[in-house]
Amino acid sequence: MANVRFKALELLSQKDFRKENAVEVPSRLSELFCKKVFSEETMREYLTKEAFTSIQDAIKRGTKIQRDVADQIAVAMKDWSLSKGVTHYTHWFQPLTGSTAEKHDSFFTPFESDRAIDRFSGSMLIQQEPDASSFPNGGIRNTFEARGYTAWDPTSPAFIMGTTLCIPSIFISYTGETLDYKAPLLRALHAVDEAATDICRSYFDKNVTKVSPTLGWEQEYFLVDSALYQSRPDLVITGKTLLGHSPAKGQQLDDHYFGSIPTRVMNFMKELEIRSIELGIPVTTRHNEVAPNQFELAPMFEEVNVAVDHNSLLMDLMARVAHKHHFHILFHEKPFAGVNGSGKHNNWSLATDTGENLLSPGANPKKNLQFLTFFVNTLKAVHDYADLLRVSIASAGNDHRLGANEAPPAIISAFIGSQLFGVLEELEKVKDGKLSPEEKTDLKLNVVGKIPNILLDNTDRNRTSPFAFTGNKFEIRAVGSSANCAEVMTVMNAIAAKQFQTFKKEVDALVEKGLKKDEAIFNILREYIKACKNIMFEGDGYSAEWAEEAVKRGLNNLKTTPEALGRELDPKFIALYEELGIYTAREVEARNEIKLEKYSSVIAIEARVLADIARNHIIPSALKYQNRLIDNVKGLKEIFGETEFKDLAQEQTSLIRGISGHVSTIKVEVENLLEAIAGAKAKNSSMEMAESFCNDVIPFFAKIRSASDQLEMMVDDELWPLTKYRELLFTR
């Protein structure tokens, strides 16, 4: 194993990847935008007016595309694809594995005995039957009832990867249950659109006909040289390092953050940006992150469904481009101990079809009251469904990240800034019932009217807050870097939709009692502010004081995935989903089962890999070095005699004793670990198994790692089998 490590380092020193993989960027990236996308401009060129209008209505209003029109669209897609060298098509979907999936079918169709044509029809575009019986389903279907269907999602544009036309699709079972991330997301987006549009049209702007939630994600990741990556079995199998002593220099100096991007990495970034822009992914930001060899990229804001698809597509693309540049990309939330983990901040807002951001103040009190309405209702939604939001970001990887190094804690709280908090305190003082003309004027001029100026100086961020308002959007900072954005976005839009519906009913009830619309709105917002103040927190989310204060406020601190998933089946949450038509109770239960099983599987794999490396790599290397020391001590004794050699061999003897102690610890704890794994697997339910892996198995990881990392500092560097942190993190 040590030989593999040194061969990897030697190979790296011999290669000039900077020169070999140099990338020439076109003078104008804008000319490449959507080159490989069946975009609106492409549709105008290839579709009849009838077909173009039909697909635009489907995208903007959700109307159904008729089968004869679908045939026209399919022919146009095929003709465009063939002009780009495409040979196959696939329904590209996002099953509950956390990655994307595709089954390729050829346009090629034999015709008569010696002829063939390229064929693609409306029925082939709209639906496929990929079987896909082995995807997670949570017990919804048996393997002998394996039929599953993919159905075209026209709201997300088709694109070309290589020689394949990819058609974004949903994935459902034969009996209609959702088996993917996209279908429930689309339902949640429809619900929030209807609820938010209803509020806008009733109280603020009758011209609004659609409200689209928007998402701007920020993708963090690590890059590791491919040869060094292959020398670490824990990285290869689990995506994280299970062992490894921290180097003397990590991120203490903050010299990597926003620093000059290494040439080799810049070549990777350049090619990634070119290919992303061709696929319509509007990436605009790139930079070094805090940890060594950690980086980030971010796009422009997009409609949520498209943004989610683009993030899933980008992660696939990043891995492909990284491979070409002899890198391996790490999306694990905590691949290295002692340095920052990686997140995927989700910046969420609401945009109207009239061009307004509902979470941005306007030029007059009416627009600012609109802002306050959606702002306060969002806070109320998060307050009422905080645990569900926590569930949406729960994973084994994210458990390692939450609570330190710029990752927020597991306690769901909201940061809005002290000045905006002051505005809400003023609104708490609104008189119950009707307001006098003087009171209305004072509110609109001295409270509501001042919001734009206040927000000019209120755009700072609290990096310890999981839900922070940053000027014209809410930033959900707790999402893990490997996560599919769809899950947290489904929850965020579902709880917002529910809250908007409730708000509308309560305001209308006050209006029916004789209050003016703005009076009714102020009265309801006042009560919401009082109700949700417990989640508003401006301080240090990492502090012990906040953990204590959160308990007093009645906020849950669900530190682990099993704890979080234990809350997912709360009848209140199931009722929310069923009322909005997002999930049935059976679907919620199935997804909860899938997440628990995945958690247990991830921990079981990590545990077995750790046991294997510790027994088959660490212990033999330590004993080999110990034998060298023993031979050295024997030699000293022969040369200097019984009395004198003891002083001369003091250091060697201490090392021999220390190595024996750490080897013994590893041996004992690995045996205990394997017993704990067997005990966990013997549990009767998925929840019991996950809890056992969390509480009974994971504690042995730290014990084995501690002993191994101590040995790493003792054993001769030439004998150490694993590529070290200093090599993984600082090799450019």
C-alpha cells in the first residue's frame, strides 16, 4: 500500500497537467449559451406556431400537450438532435438514490429488410417504461411488480450530453406513486404558485398571474489528484477519509480562501464553465473556498425546477470534466477532518410574472407591505415546520458537517438582522382591529416606508444561521453538498404554500368583519410576528448558550439523521403533504424508510472499510516498523552491553511500547466495531437499525481513528500505507 502511495506521488511529479490540459476559452462565452439545449429560441426555429404555443402554455400555465402536437415536438427535437450528431435519446430522471438515471434508446429503427430510418414519436417523447425495479421504493412495490414509468417534464428543457438527447422526466410506479425527487417538487411549486398568486392578485397587484419560486444554489466541492485518490481505499469507497492525522498547516491562515486559483484547477474550471454554458447552466461565480483544495461555483438564479435539474446535471458534468483533468471530485459533506466541510447553500425567493421579487422591498409603502407579507409568512412557515425543514437536509454525511466550520447547527433558527428585527418589533405594536388614519400614516411612513433604506445596511450574513435573510432572499445554509436540492425545495415551497393559504383565509375573515385590507394584513402579521419570534436569533449559533436558549424556546436540536427522521412521520407533516397533494401518507412512509435504510447502509459500509484498512493496512505497517525498532534495540544491546544500551535505546523502547498499545487498541476496537455492526443489523425495524448504527457503531470510529492517527505520527513515513492529508490537501 505504501508503494501505491509513493507511485502516485511520483506520477504526479512527472506529469505537467497544467500544460497537457490547458483550455482555450472563446472570447465570448455568451455565444455558447444553450448551444446544446432545446431552448425557446431553438423551438421557434424548429416548431410550428401551434406546437410552440402549446409547449409554452405547458411551461407557463401547466396546460396539457395534445398527442398530435407532441408528435410535432418529437419530430422537431429529433431533427435538431440529429443536426448535432445525436444518435440516442433517454428519459433523464432523478430516482431516490440521490443521483441521476438514464436508459438510452436509439433513434435507429430497421425498416423492411435492408432499410432503416431515424424515428422518434410523441408517445416516445411523453413516456418510457424503464422497469428500474432496483431503485429505492420503500416497499411501495415488489420486484415482481417492477413496472415503472418515466414521463416528460416540458417545464425543464431537453439537452444533449455527448451523443444522447436527454429529456427531463418524472419517475412513478405502475400504481402512480412517486419514486423520484422531481414529481413532488413540481406539485409543491404548483401549490406555492397558486397560493402566492392568490395573495398578490387579492391585495397587491391584479396583473400577477403566476409566481415562480427561484433558486440560486452554491456548490462547494474538493478536488483531489486522481492517482492520490486511488491510493486511498476509504476515499474510493466512501467518498471521505476515515483515517488521517491533520497536517501542521490546514486552513488556519485563511490563505486559500479567495486566493489565486491554481493553474491546473483553473483549466478544470474553464472547461467546466464552457460545457455548463452550452447546456444552459448559467454559472457565473468561481473561487477558492476556505479549506485547502476546496472550491465553489454558483450560477444565476433560475426557476426552482430548472435550477434543481441544472444542479443535478452539473454534478454529473463536474465528475466527467474532473476525470479528464486527472482530478477526482469530492461532494461528500466532510471528506477531511479538521477543515471545513462542503455545503450547497440554497438561496430561495419568489418572482412574479410581472418582474417583481416578492422578497425585495419596493419604491412605495404598498410594495413594502407586500414584501413584509411574504417575508413574515415565510418566517411563520419555517417556525411551524422547522423540524420538517431539518428532515429535508438530513444525511449521514451532513451529520459530520453541521455545527462548525461555517456550517450552521442542527437547531433551525432564522437570522434577519437587528434592524429588520426592529421593524418587526414595531409591527408588534399595531393596534388590534381598525386603525385610525393617523396610525396608518405613521405605520406606512415611519415603519414600512423605511424598509428599503434599512436593508441597504442589512445585507450581512450570519454564517451560523441555517436560515438567513440576505437582502432579497432567504439562504438555507444547512443543505449538504452531495444533496439533491429538490428535497429541501419541496419542503420549503410546501410549507410556504400552506402558510400563504392560511394567511389568505385569515385576512379575508377580518375583511368580512369590516376591516380594510391593509388593516387586516397588519393585524394578521402582528400575530404571526409574536408567534414566530422564538426562531429569530441574531447571535452565535455554535455557542453552548444558544443550545440552552433554544431548549427554553421550545426548539428541537435534532443532531443526527435518525433523530431528524424520527420526526418525519408526524401527523402534522403528513397532513400538510396530503392536503397540498404532494405526497400520500404511504409515499411519506416509503421515503422515510428509504432514508433510514440508506443511512444504515452508509454507516455499515464506512465501518467495514474502516475495519479492513485498520486490520490489513495500519496494523501490518505499524508492526513492520516496530520490528525494525526491535532489531535496532537488539543491535544497541550487542554493541554497548546491558547497562549502557538502556539509555541509548530509551526513545526506541518508548516507541515500541507505544506502538504495541495503539495496535492493541485498534485490534480490540475493530472487534467491538464488527460486533456492533452485527447487533445493528439484527434490529427489527429500519428506525431501530439506524439508531443502533448511530449510537452503537459510530462511537468506535473515533477510537480506531485516534489510535491510527497516533501511529501515523510514530511510523516511518516510508512505511505508512495511506496517502497523508498534507499530500491530499496541498498537492496541486
